[in-house]
Amino acid sequence: ESEVNFHMVPCAMQSVVGPIIPEVVAASVAVVAGDNTEIRRVLIHILAALEECRLIMKELWSLVDQSGFYDVYRPALGGWHDDQGRGVVLAGVDPSEPLADTCFAT
């Protein structure tokens, strides 16, 4: 359940912000035209969407196990690097060989 919620929070935020993207793109016309009323309207929609995203993020702590986040998800989001900074070393791959030579060997 925690993993599902972890992935659903960004989906919920995208569903809030997605509908205003066309407005933001179209606002460039209002900027060029100096249409302050339209610019203000779009900015108010952006503000409302960001506020809703903030409220969704506040729910994250009650929906996702914190130890799972810090012990599992956060390291995964940070990437996989060993102590020499080599990144992922797959089983059966010689880490001293360039990756392109290993992947595209014929």
C-alpha cells in the first residue's frame, strides 16, 4: 500500500497541474498583448494548482511509510553508485570494459 501511495501522489499532482498547461502556454499571447487581466487569471489558476499540490504533498507522510521512503525509495531515486562512483555493475559484465563494447559486442 505504501508503494502504491508513493507513486500515486505524483499522479495526483499531475492530474491537478495538467489541465492548466494549455493556459500557461497560451498566456504568452496575453504577455505580448499586455493583457494583464488574462495574465492575472492564469496566475490565479497556477496558484490554485500549486496550493492543491502542496495539500497533496502534506498527505504524503500519512500515506507512505517514512522508513520505506528513506530506506528504499530515496536511495533508488538518488541512483545506484558504488563507493568508486562506477554506477550499476551488472552480473557477468566486466566493470573494466567500456559499456559500449559490452553492450554492442557482435
